[in-house]
Amino acid sequence: NKIHSRPDWSYEVVGYVDSKEGNERQNYLGSLSQLQDLVRAYNIDQVFFALNSISYKQMLKEISNLQQENVIFKLIPDSMDFILGKSNVEYLEAIPLVEVEFDYSKPLNRLMKRMMDVTIALPLVILLGIIALPGLLFSKKEYLSLGEISLFSGITNHKWKNRLRLLLYVLSGKLSLVGAPIAKTVMEHRDPVKKGLTGLVQISENRISQPEDAESFELYYLQNYSLWMDLDILIKTIFNGPSPLEQLARAEEKTQN
């Protein structure tokens, strides 16, 4: 009511969601698991998260699921310590609101990431094209489908040709050099990170024992993304592995079992 009674605030409160289902209080719209559907149904343009009723990790996961919905996200911190040093704080009466944005989603970062993909992939495509061309012309073409991409079946037996295909997918924009695992989706819904030849989840596979662990690594990547992080991941992949083809070959084995 305070929000509606203030002429200088343009907020129109539609309702709220709760992590617990079956809440019958006024303006209750549904459970947290229905948030994406509710945003679309009510044409929501801002979502507020109260940290005293949702964990920070759960909030980040919900934000990642809504990245394509053109929604502004703000959180209501559970302590004043959280807002210290924050410049993007506004107040509703005495309630602080902090705007939340993934660095990965910022337009400049996405442009720089795409430029890096093309700059690295293009000369490699030219070089590998010369190496793999005879095999491409005379080999029998049997493809293995891995989600949105396809590679030559028997991945490790066609290393050069499959490397070329992966780099062509990078050039086309279907893949990135650094991103989410190609063979599976880490997040529950649509993965907010474009799939990549390598990534933070891939190089951290020895530290991941549960799907929730992989989710935490991807959320960290989304929140702390920078071009330098991508370069660091690429360097670690080159020197320490695992190679993209190794991981895709393991995925191929699973599909055949």
C-alpha cells in the first residue's frame, strides 16, 4: 500500500511468489518454481528478491533462468553490510534495493567475447582446413549428434576433422571458445551460458562430484565474468586439459552404452 500511495514511485506490485507451495495470502501468485511462467504471464519487468526468504545461490539461479526475459532484478538485502560500497542502491521508504546484473550479460562483455571467439577461431579454421581437407573430401561421413551440434562419429578417430567442425561452430556463433559444457545442460532450465569448447565447469571437473557443484561453478562464471577469465580458462585448458575432444568422446561412449 505504501508503494501504491507514493506518486513519485512508478512501481505497480503484481504479487509475490514463495519457495513454499500452497500459500493462500493476498497477492500470492505461485511457487518459486513457477517464476519464469509468471513473469511471462503477467508481463513483469522487475523482480525483487528478499534475501531473508531466499538463499543467494537460489536467487542467482532464478536470475540465470530469466536472462532472456528482459527483466530488471533487484534484491532486498538481509543486512546493511551487503550494501556497503554499492553504488546502485535505491530506497523504498527504509527498504534498500540493490540492482543485480550478471557481468556475463553486459552488452560490452558479450561483444568483446564474440570478437575474441572470431579472432582466435578464424586463423585456426584456415590452418586446420588445410590439414583436414583431404580427410573431409574422401572420408565416409557418419555423424554423431550432441545436442545442437554434430561431429564425425568416432570422435577420437577423427580428431582434426572434429576440431575443424567445432571451430566452424564457434565462427558461426553457435558455440563459444569458453562456455557451458557441450554435452549437457548444467542449469535446470535453459542454460544462460552459450556452450563452449571449454569452460570453468569443464576445467574444474575433478572438483565436481554433484550436479549442484557444477551449477555453482557456472553461477560464479556468470557473476564474475571477464575477458581475462576466458583467457585464463583457455590457457589452463591448453596446458592442463581436459581437451574438448576428450570430454566429447566420453559423452559419445555414454550414448553408446
